[in-house]
Amino acid sequence: MKQFTTPVRHRSKVAAAWLACLLGVFGAHWWYIGRRGAWMVTAFSVLMLGLAQLYPVWWDNPAFLLLIVPISDGFIEALIFALKPDEKFDAKYNPGSAIVTRTGWNAVIAAIFTTFVGGIITMFGIALIVVHVYTAMGWLDGYVI
């Protein structure tokens, strides 16, 4: 009797890194690597973006500022994926796959891009949060920003 097996899906380390960098706020990399709970990240981000629309200034409200958490997570995980050795990535995300991951400069370029863009966006998000909190507490009264 012949037994049929479902082929194991091979996941690309570079694709996971780029998804985390560019769409990490929605948990796209979680969906790609098959992580449980990916729907919660996506639902949280969509909910916060929806709630941000209820405020007069979309970028200066708690719902939008909470998005810094999944955004930062995406950048951090993009660096982890890009810099993880191929053997360790395959052992964790591609068990049973006949294909061996061999990354070259693609992972390095993803890591460099993530470092620059992620650093800028994360620092900008932290600055927005600080200005929002300081304004809400009245610490910036009398200052023109």
C-alpha cells in the first residue's frame, strides 16, 4: 500500500525578514512562518488603526501610539531572521524540508535596511509618545512645538 504525504513547505529566511520589516505591524511574518496567534497581532493593529480614525488628529492619540509595539517587534524580528544562521533557521522553521537554506547578501541587505529604517521609525514613534504624554500632563504648557 502506497502512503501519501503532504510535502513540507520550505520557508525563506530572507522573505521572513522582509515581511517582518515591511509588514511586521500586521504580523505578516507570523502568518508566513506559521506562528500560532498571528491573528491576534493582525487584529490588534487593525483595531488600533480603526480607533485612531475616531480622533481629530490621527497621529496624536493613544490608539495610534500603541502601534509602536508591533512596529518595533517587526523590526526586531526582521533583524533576528536576517542574522540567524541558516542552519538554526532551518532547524526551527523548516524541519523535514529537503531544501537547505543558503542566504548570501540578500539577508545582509535586509538587515542593513531594517537597521536604518527601523531605527528611524522607532525613534520617531518614541518621540511622538513622549510629546503626547508631556502635553497630556501639562509639562509643555507655554512651549510652542
